[in-house]
Amino acid sequence: MNLLKPLTELVVFTLSLLLVAGCSSSAPVKVETPQIVEINVSAALGLKEVLLDIQKNYASRQPNVKIVYNFAAAGALQAQIEQGAPADVFLSAAVKQMDELQKKNLIQADTRKNLVGNQLVLVVPLDSKLDIKDFKDLTLPGVQHFGLGAPETVPAGEYGIEVLKSLGIWEDVKGKAVLGKDVRTLMAYAETGNAEASIIFSTVAATSDKVKIVATAPPGSHRPIIFPGVVLTGSKQPQAAAEFLNFLAGPEGMKVFGKYGFSPLAKN
């Protein structure tokens, strides 16, 4: 009886198994890399701090979504969108810009949401020696200049003119107005003393320790201040854009808006 043949076959079989196992262990394992989705958000400059904060929260929930902000005056953003600038979401500081884009079919109207409200305030330099306590005090001889948003592009400027007209002093003070391209510029006018006062949003004023609020626009002196949001028709990531907008309007987004002094309007 030949015992070597079975033994030889066993050795060959064992070596074959080891060879197969060795090949399997050395074979590269393909790992799928999650695709990063980029959302371009054109947002009114007055929303800068709150949106940067929300960006951190959203990144923890959606790590594969990258949010890229473009901050500017709402009117300037509207013009960019009309000219074809790439954007997925538009967040305005007034409904006017949104309405005009809707007329041109540049927004997905069914995604439009009124997110938050705000207040219009009068600020002066922290060390101001002038006795400015009211919008009407812009008529005082000591007030030579006050900051006002360019009404064509800056919603705060539109609201400001409405207030001054409502108080019956627009014709008296319009020659003192120094027009600014956005609310940050207006605040800088007051911070540096280049203007004795500026008309801006309360949430913007709260970001500076160099100005103080001396008056809030009287109720009914201007249209309601509404910050709406929408997904744009030209969005390359409409689903991701809609999800981000829904997050802004949801409980978590509204909580952050509230922390920065905005008044929630969206229905959760």
C-alpha cells in the first residue's frame, strides 16, 4: 500500500489553501469615498454671524454637505443672480428682491419661506456726546451726517426712508444722509465717528461694542422687516439646497436665529 500518494495530495491541497488565503489578504479593499455636495448660498450681509454659526451645526449633521456663502447687500445679490451667478439658495433681507426674482422665474416659488423678522434701530458712537435719543433728533444741528443704506440695493435703507417719511422729517434730513453699500459699512460709519448716527438692523448693531442703540423705529413706521429664503431655479443641487433651507426654518435653525436676536417667522 502506497502511503506517500495520499500524503503528497494533502500537502498540495494545504499549500493551495494557504496560497489562496495569502492572495485574498493582500488584495486591496476598495473603500467608497462619500461624495461632497456643495451648496452655494447667497445671503444678505445682516445674516453673516448667525449663518456662520448655523453652518457649524449643519456640518455636524450633514458632514458630506459643504456650504459656501456669498454675503452682500440683498439688492446686489439679486443683480448677481439675474446675471447668472451660480447660487443654490437666496436669503434676502426683504421680500422685494424675492418678488422681483420670482417675476423672472428665477426662484422655485414652492420652496419660498419667510424665515425671520428684525427691528430697525438708530445707533450712535459709543462715546457720542450728542443728545440723540430719537430718529427725530437727526434734525439737530449737531448731526451733520448719518449713515443710510443705498435704497436701491440695501433693504435697511428702504426701511429707513420709510421711517423718516413716516415721522415727517425726510425732506429735512435727506441732505445729511451718507449712503452705504451695506449694513456693515453703515455701522462702520458710526463706529469711527464719520457719521453721528446710522440706521441699521438691531441684530447687526448687537455685533459691535463700539456703538449703542438709542432708538428703535416706532411700530407701523415701516413695512414689516422679513428675511425670506428660497431655492433658486438654477440650482445644481436642488434637493440638498431644499434640505438646508428646511433646516433653517426648522426648530434647530430657529433656535440659532433667536440667539442672535432675530424674531422667528417660519412655522416649524
